[in-house]
Amino acid sequence: MPYFKYVTADRIDVLRTLKIRYTQISALNDPFEALPSIERGVSQKEYEAQVRKEIRRQTRNLPGATPASLKEFRKKLLRDAMDEFSRERGETAAKKYQSRIRSITDFTLGFLCLSKTPSNILMWSHYADCHRGMVIEFDSKNEYFNFGTEDVVYSEKRPSMILHDQNPDTEILRTKSVDWAYEEEVRRNESLSPKSEQTSDGGKLILSPRDVAEDPDRIHLFDLPKNVITGVIVGWKSSPVFRSEVQNVALAIGIKSTKVRQAVPSEREYRMDIVDMGAQVD
């Protein structure tokens, strides 16, 4: 099954340049992206035990550290962590924790949001300029999607996290309300952090975020392999000039002429039919 990206007409530049935006989580249109409900916090004793364990793990092999200096360093890390814990309580702490999750995600990851359907009426209306834009078709079996690609899960229940949990649940980055189920969304992520390293499976491991906030309006463009784009579907209300332009650009990057099509309203049902350009309705 192919993947599809609904875009406005000016995103024909994706075909021309073979570059596409990976969007920060805060710039997406769902207000609940990476915003889990925050459940009860752990007790001070439980949190201290977690932090001690994590500090020991992270400082196990510090080069040049003597037993005495290592002990003092660990004490300082624990003291700082517990001071922060004592300041962060109640609703204010929960909001601060939510904000921190979003801020870190914005800096570290960008998302390419795709769909499994090219014919959804609402998607054409919302994301393709009221049917004047187009849908770009991708080969879902291309190796490009082997890493970092996941289906969005639609749920009646909002994902939750425990305040001060040292192991946040990654499900918050791919769980949305059932209100969005019509999108049939698939997501691929890319690292936005310069502080990352390649892993053995071809992905990127985030080492640490910067100490500055990421601007969610900043545009991050990533290269697309030419063979990952397999077709284009222009909108019902797209102009003849635009349709001709899309055909020329698509052919120039190796897309078959039969894979440049148009979405038109069905004659009898509430749906968009995908037809050959020769059968288009003006």
C-alpha cells in the first residue's frame, strides 16, 4: 500500500528539488501532540532511588575521576535533582513537565506526516487547499521507510505519563484522538539535533539537546530519494496550468505518465475517485 502526502500547489517544489519538510511536533495542527496527561508523581523517596541509580549508571566510567571526586560529583548531581524535585509539585509541575516534553521533542525530532489514503474528502479540503493542490504518492516498500516509520494509533484515552518518570513512554509521539482517525496517518521521523550519531541499523541516536529552545516555525528540509516518489494526484479544482506543470515536472523525475492522475467527485457516492488525467472533470 502506498503512502500519500496532501500538499498545496506551491509544494510542487518537492518534486522539483526532491526535498521535503520534516515538521516539529509543536507546528503540527493537533493541540494534543506530545502533550500527555500527567498522572500522580512518584514519592520523594522513590524519585531519589531512581535518580541515584541513573547517576551511578551515567558516571560509571568517568575518565580521570578519583573515588573521592566521583563521590562528590555524584552528591552534587543528586542534590541538584532533589532541589528541582522539591520545587516541582502539583499542577504547575505538571504543566512544566508537559512543556519540557514538547521542547525536547521539538529540538530532537521532525515528522513527515503521510496518509494511507489519497481520496479522503476532508484531507483534500484541509491540507490540499480545498482540492486545488495535489497528493504526492510514495512507495511504502522503499528502503527509505525502513527506519523511523510508524502508524499513528487512534485512541479514546489520552496517553499519560507519571511526573518525574525517568523513562517516558514514546507512545505519546504516535497516539492521537479518534477524531483524527479519518487521516489514516503514518509518520516517519528524522533527527533535527546536530548532537547525534549513526547507529548500526542506519538510524540516528540523539545524544543530548541544546540548551536553547527550538523555533517550531523553523523549516527543516530533508532530501528524498528520487525513486521513493511514484505518482502525483492533482486536485479536482486545480488549474489547467498547474496540472500541465505537474505533468512536466513529474515526467522529468521519472514518474510514469500513467501515474499522474486527478481526484474528482464520484458521480453517485460521497467519495473522491482517482482517474486518469484524460478523464478529468473541468
